[in-house]
Amino acid sequence: MEEISLEINENNYEVRTMTMGDITIRFRAFENLIYVKHPVDLEHQKLNLYIPEAYYEGKTINGYTGKTVPIFFPNASGAYASGPADHPGLNFRLWGRGKPNGIFFALAAGYVVAAPGSRGRTVQDQYGNFIGCAPAPIVDLKAAVRYLRHNKDRIPGNTNCIISNGTSAGGALSALLGTSGNSSEYEPYLERLGAAEERDDVFAASCYTPIMDLEHADMAYEWMFHGVNHYELHITKSINGELRESFVPGDMTQEQIRQSDYLVAQFATYINSLGLKNEKDQVLTLAPDGTGSFLDYVTSFVISAAQTALKENIDLSKIHWITIKDGTITSLDLAKHAQYATRMKQLPAFDHWDLSSPENELFGTANCQFQHFTQYGQIHSTAGGTLCDPHMVSLMNPLTFAKGDRSQVSPHWRIRFGTLDRDTSMAISVILATTLRQAGFDVDYSMPWGIPHAGDYDMDKLFAWIDSICK
Ligand code: DHB
């Protein structure tokens, strides 16, 4: 195929007006911009770029000019499948269905929006090779960032102020984009695709419920849900293009309950190896039974969430495992909170012994669709599964780079994990936030009370945060 130009044609756009609720936006749409010279997946290796028309009229919005306005960069990846180059309109995800999406609100707030598509685990080429497995999703997002920089003089928007955003698998990719800026470890993949020779670091990363640190996610899940032996598997299916969800209940077997003890102890060893500290500089540790200062630290975020809920007049008086004295929460039992939240995944939560998880597919190869990504998973394999190259697994983990010693890490972070989210352990986002804070980065981390697995539910607050770091 002919080499694709990486230069945006500034004259190839449509002016659109869109109204949702009582908000009307007017913008220029540059769509289907292929962001690499040698694409292997024309459906996903492209981005849509939307620019408020006001900037072409020399106006300012919220104090921003066409030169200074931040570029909001929301990826649409979910479950490690491909993400489409999205557009302003209704949210297509289960958790946001029926509401205007983040792109619409971001344009209404005056931001430039660059919505990248990216390959995911199920994509095959014409020969049947899997071309969206690790590290393809992050390589594509990096290529899209480079494309924006390559075109910085052709379009409004400040490429020094790119704000990545994503939820779940997309939250993990946003975090990875944030930590792995300009890392040479992705260079061979970017070069092969003909990505622009530009920087790929971003100024800030917004991450809702990042499903990450997959090497340790099974342990972390058992630490969180230890003793909760009933589960409700969440099944999503696409029926005639529409996502449907159902829950299949089940009970852990005696063997799974026994293995849970083992994984809790493994998680303690992992936490103790990290050297994490709280804000008072005290080291956070766990005993083999999962108790200790790290448990207290995670609990402190849930207490803050409950305290905020209390301030917002949410009635917590019937929750017997929270102690409230004179309007202040003095203690909260996290194990009982896990019972209350309920368990969604059985053991092991991620590296399934029968290779049936989305993550098993993410870590497949061109001609081996599913693999294990932990030694623990491989030892117990019931499917004769092979183990993914550990370097490949590390290329998908934001923590590989979060200390800032081998890449350009975003200076600013906003991380959210709802207290009723059961898709991964609370511990995971706490580890990410804490590692980044200790490395000296600016981290805004909190757990909103009562929020399940979801993202983009507080766009006003997200935009206020963007303005606080960009102005
Ligand atoms: C997502 C959810 C999961 O439970 C998971 O294991 C991976 C990704 C998601 O919603 O993107």
C-alpha cells in the first residue's frame, strides 16, 4: 500500500452543530485521520479531531485561545478490545449509556478533542494473525499522540497540554500513556508502523478504574474479596450491535477458597517489596493474612469517600460496619465492605486457568490467541497454555515506568476508583497513585462513594482539574 501522509489537510473538514439537552456545540470535524504511514488496521488506527469553531473566529473560550487550549485525548478502549475513533454523541458504553459522552461535554467546555481509535485483542489481519494483542493498543495511542505533535502548526490546540482520558482497560492505557512517555521500549513497534518521529509523552493522565498491574491483579483481587465466596460473573454480549449484560451467580469451590489464602499471602509479599509509604512517610506493609498498614491505608480512602457522602447527606446510618461519632467516621471494616460490594470474579480473577479472560487474549501472540501472563496461572493451566514473554507483560503495565526513572512521566494525574467497583481490587489504583506520588508527581486520587465500574461520571470536576493544571 502507498505510504499515508501524516500531514493533516487543514481544508478537509465539516462544520457541525449539535444539540443535546440544553447544550449546543459548533465545531470543525476532521475525521478518519490515519495516524501512521503504514497502517495494518484501517478501522482502528485513525483518530477524529474536533475543534470548537470559536477558535477559528479568533475568539477565546474559558480564557483559552486556539494556541493555548488543552487537547483532550479520550481513548475508547474497553475490555482490552479495539476502541473506535469516537465522536461527540451518546455514550456507547454500558456504564454511560443514554447520556452525552465525554467528547460532547469536552467540546462544550471549549477543549480541542482528539479521539483516537486503537487496536485491541480480537483484531485479525487477512491471514488470521492476531494483530491487536500486546503491546498494540498502547503503541497505537502513542502513534496518535505523535501525529498530533507532527501537526501542531496546522491545527488549534496546545500539544504541550495533551490530557489523556480512559476508563477500565482504557484507564489502564491512559495510565500507561502517562507513565511511558518517549520510552525507547516501544520504538521498534512505532517505527514499523511509520509513526511520526515526535515525542509521545502527555501532560496529564485521567484514569478511571484502571484494570492494570495484571501480573499481580489475581493476588490483589483475593486480598480484596477474601472470604467473599459467592460471586456474580458479569457477562456482556453484543446482540445485533447492542451490548447486553447479565450476571451469572456461582460459589467458589473449596479448592478456590484454599487458593485464595495462598494468593493473599503472595499479595503481602508483593506489597512488602514495593516500599510504598503513606503521606506521613510511614512504610506500608502487610502480614501474610492480609492485615497491616497497607490495609489501613486503603481503608482510609474508603473512609474519606464515606465522609464525603455523609457531607452530601447520604444516609449511612444503616451500615453497621461504619462507625460514626459526631458526624465523623472513626472506623470502617474493609472486609465487610467487600461483602457489601459483592464479588464479581471467581478465582483467579484475571489469568484464567482455562485461558478464557480478555487478559489471556491480550497477552496472546499473532498465532496463539490466548496465553497466561502469570507463572501462577500457567502452573495451574487446564488448557495447556503457554506463558507470555514477561517483557511484553511489563510493556502493558503502567507501574513498569511509574517511578520516572526510564521514561517521561506525566507531571499531573487524576485517578478515580468507585467504592463499589468489583472489576479489580481497590489496591491496584492505590498502588499506582502512591507510587506516582512518592516519585514526586502531582496526584489527585480519590474513591467516589457508591460508584460502580464506570468512568466519565464527573466531567465538571475533571474539567476543573484540567483548568487547574493548564492555566
Ligand atoms: C474491563 C473490565 C474488566 O473486568 C476487565 O478484566 C478488563 C477490562 C473494561 O471494562 O474495560
